[in-house]
Amino acid sequence: TIEVEKKEQTKGDFSAHKGQDICNASETSTNENNRTKSSKDAMPDKANVSAGISNTLKDGLEKKNVKKNEPTKPVVNIPVNRTKEVQEARLKLPIIGEEQIIMETINENPVVVICGETGSGKTTQVPQFLYEAGYAHGKGIIGVTEPRRVAAISMSKRVAMEMNLSEREVSYQIRYEGNVTDETKIKFMTDGVLLKEIQKDFLLTHYSVIIIDEAHERSMYTDILIGLLSRIVPFRHKKGNPLKLVIMSATLRVEDFTENKRLFKETPPVLKIDSRQFPVTIHFNRRTPQDSYLHEAYRKICKIHRMLPEGGILVFVTGQQEVHTLCSKLKNTFPINKTESSSQEKRKESRRKLNKNKERSVLPNINLDNFSVAPVDEEEEEEALDSDLDLGNLEEKGSDEVESSHAGSCTEPLYMLPLYSLLPSHKQARVFEAVPSGCRLCVVSTNVAETSLTIPNIKYVVDTGKVKTKFYDKVTGVSTFKITWISQAAANQRAGRAGRVGPGHCYRLYSSAVFNEFEKFSPAEITRRPVDDLVLQMKDMNIDKVVNFPYPTAPDVEQIKAAEQLLVSLGALSAPEKIQRFRDLKRGFLHKITTLGRAMACFPVSPRYAKMLALGHQHDLLPYVVAIVSALSVQEIFVENFKPSEEHEKVEFTKKLEHMKAVKRLWAGTGHSLLLGDLMVLLKTVGACEYEGCTPKFCQKYGVRMKAMKEVRKLRAQLTNAVNSVIPNANICIDPKMSPPTDLKAKLLRQIVLAGLGDHVASRYPDVMPETNDGSEKKMKNAYQCPDLEEPVFIHPTSVLCKEKPHFVVYQNIVETSKLYMKGVVAIEPEWLPVFAPNHCIFSKPLDEPSPTFDDVKGEVMCHMKSTFGNCSWTLPAVELE
Ligand code: CDP
Ligand code: MG
């Protein structure tokens, strides 16, 4: 279909549709009376409006040939009753003065790009402009996409409040929840939600305008949405029911959207919002600290606080745990006096009491407040996994500093606020509230404060220059979290936070030489991760030549190839029957989606897990498979990755870990149950949670992260529905008393898991390794080899199969810390490989059927595991199964 649209697009012209088109005549007349009042409301000073059109904006318009001579006045003006306070606050936003030109440009162009500094009012105001101009009162509503769930929820609430409308009218939809109604006029949603809607209704007929917000973040779904919308917009125009597209970015780097000729035939106009940014003085460190940037940040904040005039401080660190460590260090150094923090004290006291009471319970306590460190939201991965941080340095040096600071100082207290995406929203909202008198505000934040949220009254920014990013091996999918330098664009964004209220200062904890070596911009997400889920979704939308899709930034051909290969091996794609062009076949781009693939695409999980669901209907296994897949799809269910920073916590935590290990081992059981390994533990955890209730008590008892567990439960409900609607006669429900699988069922579950994870097989190296000169054979103890990896891998110490050391295993993923570790390990039998992972095997004799049965591969057929490296091919034992 994309092909067709492409042709149409070349023919179609982009002439603007006027305001009339979106509103019917009666609305126009009834609202006419309110117009004077309402436009006054939005733009109280006419002179201000024209003065507000900044030069950059005018330049931008002239350059882009916007039809400036024939401005269309908005014909309608839907009244909005804002309070006086809201109205006053709005008037301070730079974007308010640009309303007229923004609306004219949107009225006259199908696609418009709006760039404006963070805090200029894009997210909260542009939907309101469109609403007032009648875009939600015609054939469709206003849709706004956000890459982060937090933003979708908080912005919908904020806009509803500003407009004095209910949540029924300004609503949000994220993966599992939303408050959208028939009355909804403005809908905030995550980009993933809109992508799913396109799959159901390609023309997005419910919308009259789509705003893609935070496009500079270059999240994968945002990029794909822009690619799809570049085809939907001209198509809708042709159908006589135009759809407007507004792309909003916090940076000026939008050429990937505007200059990409494959995307928009006509370059869309770019509106630049003057941001009233005050000058920010940049201070580079003379030297870049080699090890502890956290300690360096700590010292810098102490210095700023003691020596510089009043003004809030904003510090950028990389993860949740760092935020807490630095916060508590600084809280100790510059404490708020007792009266002001008495409520905090009380809370602490009650927690102490609570803990004391629990000491008698079987398990050591986990304070979930402290342990909820790992990510839940897939879109928040950059802040995940704090386990690899070395905070040792900070602890030691930090305590010296604390003492010295106490010795001679009578500095005013620091009002410390943590900020990161997973912080509950009422705690996040504290950064918008007034600072207690006599205190200086100090916000310690991850990069959410870079563009998503604007904190008022910041004068000093301390920039560690670091960010935590998830890296994937594009082909093998091995993932690692690494702390890396940020891009120059990100550094400038961070510095900009200091100049919102007046001239500010940014202290960069690195040298200018290091800065010059930074990448100019952070790379688009799509170029950094495996795209198998994306390719499956696209094929399901009948976009067969995935490689030709109009990506703002295209992924590597190798990435797409690896994804297609995986999908072929899972049976989701098949080679076309008729090869039209040899070149296409050779490049492997003509794979078509199969019936199995279509079913798999209905499950909102990774294709590997979708395959397990598709197979699970046999032998009444489906409820188990749904539970396992739900748990596999949520990251970090157990708290074991937390690394306590305080000495007393360490002892406690080690005890806790040991206990958890024992519980897990107990849950794994024996026989096939044990061989189902970590997945059996997950299954039991899900079952126990359903049985005992997902309470803090349950989570504490078993060291489970409450937020993760809630997510698992939601996903389980969602998958249960999906399975019932996709698989004929599935008819499953969530049974709170799900009994553990029998030994036979556990065995069948192992086979199903293998069918999904056939490319994640590893076999143990022989116990006696040939001796080498450098003694490296020692390192190979307990090592496994994988077909796609040259390096040896190991079973993660937290796995229940770590001691069992089965000969053949499949794993959920490999993470790289000190070594390559397999997590989510299940033991398999090698003779299952030709049957359940035939696409990963080479047979001595060609097999007729693409999915061989045990009979097919019995006896005379020899089978090797396919592998990328010659040294890693396994000969499977003769297959002897009934
Ligand atoms: O999208 P952009 O970064 O351009 O700005 P925005 O998110 O629309 O924010 C405009 C203003 O509203 C900022 O000054 C924010 O501080 C303020 N705001 C707020 O006070 N509370 C919120 N929940 C959201 C925004
Ligand atoms: Mg915004």
C-alpha cells in the first residue's frame, strides 16, 4: 500500500485546506459571538501579537515560501474559560505571542515543524491553539504523541487544568490505561499507542490533526510515525478529509524531517519560537576527572552553594541510584532544620517502627522505597540498571567532605529534590512548587530534565556530561548499559536550563577539549537497536519492502536483514513463491508475512515471545505461556540488581539476596520443573502473586519489585484477551489458583520456550579444556558457547540453573558486565533442536517439510547447529524419541 500512496503523493498537491473545512457552518456562526472575547483571551494585546512575531520566525517563513500574502483568519474560535492565574502564566510563555502565525501556517500547510526551546510552551499551548481554532470540533479530534508515558499523563492533566476542561475532554492513553471518552477533544498518548491505531485504521480518520511532540528525541516509534504520516497526510488530502501534521522539536536540528526528500515532497515550513533565553556562562573544568564524576559534582555543588549568590541548582547525573546517593549526601551536608523537615522525620520514624515490627518475619526487610531502582517503562531504558555503577569512590571521599563542611560552615540549607522518570508523579510535581523560605533549591536529575520537564528558577546547572544508554549489538541483540558522554546538542540543552529566569551559569565537569570530541547529536534510536518487532509490525501493515520505508533516518541494512532472518526462523515470514527480481531475493527483502506472523503481530510482545504464545494452545498450556511471557516482557522483576551504597545496607542486602536465592531454588523444584529454570521461577512468582495478592507485603517477602509486578499483571490480562481473540477456541481466563504445571507440562513448556528462543541456544564447553600458555583455560570453567558469539558466555549467578550447569540451554538475553552473562536460562535437550529450531540447524539430508517432526530427523539424518563461527558447530546426538 505504501507503494500506491507514494505514487499518489507525487501527484497530489499540498494546497492548504482552510479553517472552514474542519468546522461546519453552524458552529462557525454560533461561535462568532464569542470571538472577540475569546481572541482577547488568547491574545490580549494586538500590538503585542505582531511584535511577538520574532525575526527568526519571519525569516523562517520567508525562506520556506509560506503563502504569507494570503493569511487565513481562523474562522471559528471555540471559547475557553481560563482562570486569571492560568491566563497570566500563559502570557509569560514565548509561544503565546506566536499563536496567530502558528495557526496561519498550520491552516495553510499540511505539515508544519515547530522548534522551540524546552519550556517555551509547545506541548501545553499548541494543542490549545488548535482547539480554539476548531480542530477538535469538526470531523476529528486533536492527537498528541509523546515518547514518554509520564509526559502523556502529566501533560493531559496540565492542559485540562489550563483549559478548565474535564479529563473526559482532555484525556490520555498509554499502553495499559487511559481516560479517553466519546467527548475527548484532545488526546495525549504515547507514540506506540498511535502506531497501534494506525494498524487498525490506516487513515487515522478519528483525527483532524496529529502533533508529534519531542521529535528531537528520535524515539523509534516517533520516527516510524513520521514516516507513516508522510504517506497518510497526502492520502487524506486526496480523500477530501485533510489531516494536519505538526512536528515539534526542542532543537533546531530538524533536517532529517524536512530535507529528507523521501519523506515530504515539499519541504515543510519550520517555525522557530524565540525562547527569551538569558545568557548562560559556560565554565569548563580544566581537567576532566578520570573516575568519579559524582564526587566531582558533589564538590562543585558544595562550592556553588557556599560561594555564589542565590538561585536554584540543577545537577545532571545518569541514573536513579546516583540521584538518591547524591541527594542524601547533600542533605547530610546542608541539612534542613528540624521544624521544616518534621514531616519527613515523622515518616522516617514510622518506617523505622514498621521495620522493627517486621524483623521477626522470616525474611530480612526490604525497604521498597530504596529498592525500586530498575525500569518498568520500556521507554525509560536509559535510566535503567543501576547495578553497574561504582559508587565506592563517592562514599569514601564524600564523607571527608561532609565533615569539613560541617566544621566551619553556617550555610543555609539545601532543599534537595530528586527527579527521574520513574519517580511517582506527585513527587515529580514538587519541582514546580515553591521552595521553603531560607533554602536554596537543588534538583538532582537524570536527563528527564533535559527536555521533557522545565524546572522553574534554576540559575546554576552542573553537568556531569554523562548519560546512561542501552546499547544493543544490532545483530545478536546482546544488550549493555553504558555510561557515555552526552552529545554536544544535549550538553547545550542542559546548559540552557540555567537561563530561563535570568542570566545563569553552567558548570561542565569536563574540559572543552573533551566537549569538542562529543558527537554533535545523539543518534536516532532506530539505528541503535534490533528492529525485529518493528519489521513484523510493518509487514503486518503490508509494507513488504521494509527497506524502502521512508525513515527519517534509515536503520542499517544489516539490522533489517537480521530482523527478517529471525522472523523467517520463527515462521512469521516466508520467502515469496514467485521471485520477481533476483536482486531483491538476494538482499532478502521480499519476505512475506505468514498466517502465523499475522497472529504473532497481534501480541504486543517481542516476536520471540509471540511465537511462544502462538504455540501455547496445545495441551492446555496457554495460561502458563501467557504468565511466562508477561513476566519475560517486563524488566527486572526481582530487586537483586540493587547495589546499596550505605555500609549497613550492604550486610542486610547480602542476607536478603541469599534468602531470595534459597526461595527461588525451592520454587524451581525438581525434574522438568527445575529444568524450566528461571522461567519456572517467574511462573511461580506470577502465580503466587495472583494467589496472595500483589501487595507490598508479598513483594517484600519475595524481593519482587511492586511496580514491575503490577505491570506483569496488566500485561497478563492484556495478553489473555489478545490470545482469546486470535487463537480459535482458546477461551482462557486468569485463574487466581493456577496450579503449578505437571512434570510433563513443564517439559512441553521447555519445548515451547525453545521454539521461541531457537536463536538463543548455548552449549557448555567440555569440562577439560586444552591447556594454553596464558592460563586462559581456567577462565573457561563453566563457560558456554553460542552460535553467534565468539566469546564464551556464562550463566548469571542469580539464575537457578547456575549450579546445575545443563549441557544445552536457551537464554532470554545476554548482558555484558564483567563477563557476558545469560539471564532467564532454561535447560533444553539437544535432540529437540532439529524439531523446534529447524531453521537454526543444518541437516545432512534435505528435509521435505520446513517443520520436521521427530520422525523426520530420526536415525539417518544428521544435524548440526548452524553457526556463524566455524569453531562453534555442534553435532547433535542421534535422535531417539517416540
Ligand atoms: O513543551 P515545551 O517544553 O515547549 O513547554 P511546556 O511543556 O508546554 O511548558 C510550558 C510551561 O508550563 C513551562 O514553564 C513549565 O514549567 C510549565 N508547566 C508547569 O508549570 N506544570 C506542568 N505540569 C507542565 C508545564
Ligand atoms: Mg514539551
